[in-house]
Amino acid sequence: MTMDHTVASVDPRSALWYAVRVRSNYERVTATHLHERGYEEFSPCYQVHRRWSDRTKTIDQPLFPGYVFARLNPHNRLLVVTAPGVVGLVGLGKLPTPIPDQEIENIRMMVQSGLLMKPWPFLEVGQRVLIERGPLAGVEGILLDVKGRFRLVVSISLLHRSVSAEVDRNWVRPIKPSRPKSVLRDRPCPV
């Protein structure tokens, strides 16, 4: 028995990015279903080397385990919350909270850059920088020195999750620090 799902008609003027909380290891399944239902989805991955006793294999892992990002109108979210693996939309109280387009675009540019990336602990303090040169030109984030190598940390504030990529110190320019307006909890919104 198959369910017939209508394809969403997403009006770009009213559609914003939201974090969709999904069951463990359902990121790919949910992203595929959202795409098939007509939603713009984003489920970034990074490569990790796993070693077994007889071999080493490179596998893709989600940069944000437990989350898929989707562009949608929050008043028309039924097709999203009924997708396999979806727990709910992340937000405050009963309302889902949108993610700024620039935060999603920063992550997308990091994924497409080809630089070595990995998840990174969320940081609220540190020097904010703008990358002026190289494959990440235009991306803002926090600059760290990790074992003598410089890393740019970019975050999704709503989820308190971050990713990092190694950068050349000469690519960056400091910018004014900013403080988050409020702390959001990772709570799925009711349907």
C-alpha cells in the first residue's frame, strides 16, 4: 500500500529555512522524501574515515546529525511533518523559528568549497571574521587557532551546532562581534 503525497507548491516569497528534527539516522531518508514532495531541502554531509580490523573506508556523515533543513511556509507544513522520520520543526513554543538565509548559505559554501570539514562545538565567544579570499570568500564565522592551524567555524544558531574548515590566516578580516538575541531550546514544535 502506497501513500499518495501531493507535491508542495512553495512560494519563494513566503518560504524560509527551518530546521526539521528527524529520528536518528533518518537524515537521508527524510531529505529524499522532502525533495520528492517539492521542498528545497539541505542535508549537508562530511567525509570521515572509519577503520575496521581488515580495512579503512571513507563514509559520508551528516554535519548536523538529527536535522535536515527545509525551505517552507510554516503555515503550510503538513507535508513536511508527515515525512518519514520527522519528529517536528525546531522553534520556540508552538511556533517554528526560521533560520537566516545567510547561515544556510555559509554552510552551503563550506560544503561546496572542497575544504576539509567536520562538525565543531558551537561557540558564542571568539573573534568573528569575514573571509576575503579563497574558496570561502564572503563567508563569516569565528576564527580559531587549533594546533597551529587556523579554522573558520560557522554556526546554525538555532540548533547550537557548528562546523569548521581549515583556512589560510591571510584570507580573513576581523568584523564587529555580535551577540545572540536570545537562547532557543532544541524543542520540536507540535504539529
